[in-house]
Amino acid sequence: MIISQTLEEKVKQQIETVYDPEIDTINIVDLGMLGNVSILEKKVTVELLPTFLGCPALGIIKENVIKAISELNEVEEVVVNYINTPPWTSASITEKGREALKKFGIAPPPIQLESDGSWQVDCPYCGSPYNTLENIFGPSACRSLLYCKECKNPFEAMKPISIL
Amino acid sequence: MKITSANEVNDPKNVEYKKVLVDLLYQLADDDFLHSFRGSEWLGLVPHIEEDVAYSSIAQNTMGHAAIYYELLEEIGEGKSDDLAHGRSDAVRKNAILLEEVNGPGGWLYEEPKYDWAFTVVRNYFYEVMKKHKIESLKTSSYEPLAQVAIKVQSETIYHLMHWRTWFYQLVSAEGEARDRMKAAIEKAWRDVGGLLSLGPNREAMVNTGLIDGEEVLKERFVAVVKDAFEHLNLEYPGEPGMERGDGRTGVHTADLKEAINTLAEVYNLNPAVSW
């Protein structure tokens, strides 16, 4: 039996091949960056949600999405736009994405913040919650630096971002 | 009244609205742009390595905020955002004078930089307190694309304010030189802090068009937070915020801005046609 894929399915499959340029275990769909995809004959328009407005990876991701979709023979034109609404939050990361972050040594963001805004994550290596926040800011806008007191490893965590 | 798109702004019946919106967007963009530039000058010079990570991350986020405001201007026909950021002279800039002031004597290229960390902490704390209240107000702006941006910006700036508030409280609470230098820096910054709170000559029209809350309302919210901090830290409240060197919203600036633009636009000016 031959199941033919629709163009929309093919486009989405191509978008899933685009990974975060700095965290190569997670694709942009699992990061929660994909908005609407619309197809009008041979033109594909993709909306992406920026994680952090100043993130230098945004330009690279945009180019990579255009490249990936352009590989499809049925497509003649690809337009990628960053949109500001709905805003990306760290809750947009999928369950699969959370696992992918751990593989890279990054703790996924806490699902819920405490009522005073504080938060806690588990060490991505040993799972221990016995760790300290060294720096809320990290090597990129979306990450914080922590240290695990249990397994004595420094690690990073996705910085929780929410709209209050 | 709500304006939902750039197209609607350009409807001839909204010509007055557009004029006021453009003024506000330049203020927001130029403020964040200069603030971020002064922050970037600290790279490698801050008191310790973790601060280098933190401050450069904050400056990068803030540059992203400036960029998105310049992009909103581009959308309504003001020109390309890169040109708006790099190609405008000091005479048409609308940032507050407090933000253009050098970090201290010296510089990156030719002289040893002797930047003033106390002044930087004070300026940044005041700036983030003001920004918090502006952004909060912009979330219900009549220009919906701006309201959407405000929600996004707010989610990032929570951490910025937390950061500078911590430095401010800790250095003022310390004994000896730290507290003295912080007091001197507060006195210096206070002379121009009024410019940060100004909405410029279109202040009334900004309220009437529903773009942002009134200048007095925003100022009250700013003063309430700062007064609370001063009381907690046993500092004397300096009184009415000053604007001794004038209102940057009207195009009044100092030589520091001219020099900053010459520096930050040096590469851009080599060939403005190159895309970034």
C-alpha cells in the first residue's frame, strides 16, 4: 500500500530536521518555536516564535528553515517570519524536547514556578534536586548556570520564561 | 481605540496618531540601544567572571529589544531598522541623556578604561525600574503590535531588574568605600534621571491616543519603588528627579552621544549598503 504524504506533512517533516544551532540534540519544533504553516500553491509561509529577542541564533534558524523546505521539489518559494504573538515561553518545549535537552547536559525548565517566583530543577546527569544556582545568566540568553552538590558536576538549565 | 497593524497606522485618517507613535517608538528604541551599547563596553572589565556572563547576556537581550522597536518603525515606513540604529545623527536621537553618558574616563581602544561600576549599577537599576513600569503600561497600548512586543520584552526583563536590584542593594548595604561610592553615584545619576521619565513634547498626545500611561503616572510608580529602596537602605531621598542637562526626547544631547555613535557605527559607516 502506498501512502502519499500531503505537502503540508512533508513541509513539517523538513522543519523537524532543523536543530538549534547551539544545542544539537533538540529541533526547533520540540523547542516550541513553530507557529502556523500555510501553503498557497507552491509558496510556503512559516511563522516562528523567537525564544529570546536578542538571540543571535534566530537568523541562522530562519536560513536553515528556508533551506530545509526548499529541498522539496514541489516548493518554489519559502517565506519565514518571526512573530511576537503568541509569545514563546519555556512551557512551549515538548516532552520529547525536554528529554533532548537532558541529553545535551541541560536541565529542562521547571514546569511550575513557586509562588514567590523561585524555581528548582533536577541535575540532568544524576537527577538530584540538591544543586545551587551559580548564575541566572549563562552562555546564551536561554540558559542558567548551576552546580550539582550530589554528583559534583556543573550543569546548565533552560531559564524559565513565563508571561505573568 | 485599537490600531491593529502597520497598514492601519498608514491610513491617512491616522496621520496624527502615527506621528505620536513614531516619537514613542524612537524613544523606546534609542533608550534600549544606547543602554545596551554602554553595557557592551563593560565586556571583560566587570568585577568578576560570572558578572561578565550576566551583563553581556543582559546587554544582548536589551539590544534585541532595541532591534524589535526599530523593526516596528521599519514596518510603518521609517526606513530599514539597521539604518535607524546606526545611521541617525545625535541631533535626531531621542534617548535620555543619562543613558548616553560614558561609563567613566578612558576607553577601549587607546586609553585604559577606568569605568565607574557604582555609577553603572545605579544607572542600570534606575533604568530597569523605569523600563518595568513602561513595559507594564505598554502591554495595553492602543497599538497592538507594540502591546505584543511588550509582553515578550517583559518576560526577559524580569531577570534584568532582579540582577541590578541585587547589586544596588548589596553595594549600598556594604560598609565603607562601596556605600560612599554608591551615594556619590546616586547623586550624580539623580541630576539627569528626570530625562529617563520624560515622554517628551508629545506626552499628552501619547495618553490621549492610548499609547501609554501618562508621564506623571509612570513617574509616580518609579518614585514609589525607588523611595521604598532608599528607605530600606537608610538613604536620604534626593527629592525631585533632575533634568539638568536637558530632555533627550527633544534632541538635546551631550558630546558623549556623538562619540558613542561614531564608535558603534564605525563598521556600519564603512559600507552602509552591506546587509547585517
